[in-house]
Amino acid sequence: MADGAIISGPRPVSVATIMARKGVDGAMIGAALGLAAPSGPALAANGSLALVATGPGVWLALADQPGDDWPQTLEERLGDLAAVSDQSGAYLIWRIAGPGAGAFLQKGAPIDLDGCVFGPGAAATTMIAHVGVILWRLDEPEGFEVAVFRSYARDFEHWLQTQVRAADMS
């Protein structure tokens, strides 16, 4: 725990990148998947599937307990609407929650994570301590998840540990 933030992870998660084909919008992607796909930097979830918009026509699809054929199932559901690429081995996810979570992450992220600006469901592709991350605010009042490329996980974890030690010393 650091500054009231509780850190858990990293945890592997099933991740796929969905890239809409030319002329396909988020509404069409969402209809095929059974949820409202965000059109801007945001998170949408329906219980079994979450989509994080990371750019125009691009989403990270996340599932905690999919079947082995999950990327193929997404591909079949989307048909000719989008390209699907399994990214499950590429990302690790950390959860930072608690009353100090936003302030804790703010020490490394150059964006405003205050709840008035970056509320539940908000998402961003940014940097934390020179490490590229995708982060989103959960529905819980002070909860975030941070996706980091596996190859940068040690660097991100080093930043986390440094911040925890600094908080413990103050």
C-alpha cells in the first residue's frame, strides 16, 4: 500500500486488438459484440467482455476467463467488420485502487486523473515513467487498471516499487 493506494498484479489477461475495417464504426462493432463500443477514449463492459478504445476504430478487448478459442470467436462474431489479433501474451494488467490511487498514478502520468476530469470509464493511452501504458478508470470510486506491454513490465514494476518505498519513507 502506498499513499492509500492498493496495488495488485501483474495479472495475465486475455487481450485482443480489434481494428475496424474502412467504413466500419464503433456502433457496428458494438452491435456484433453485444455492447456499446466506445467511440472515444473510454471503457465499455458487459460482464464477460470489456472494450477499451485506444484510437479511432481500434479497441483492446479484454476477458478474464475466455475459452481457448476466444480470439477466433471474436473474429467470427465480427466477420468482415474488423481484424482481430490475439495480444494475450503481450500485456500484463495491474490494478491500483483505494482512496489514493489517482494521486499515486499521477506521480508518473502526465495527464489529469482527477475524478472530475477522468471519471469512471475514462481511458487513456499515455506514459508513466517513460513506459507506454493504457489505463482506464473502473466503476469503483478510486480504481484504475493499467495495461503494460510484457516487455516493459519490469520497468513499470520498478517505478511502482520506487513510489511505494518513497511513500513509506515520508
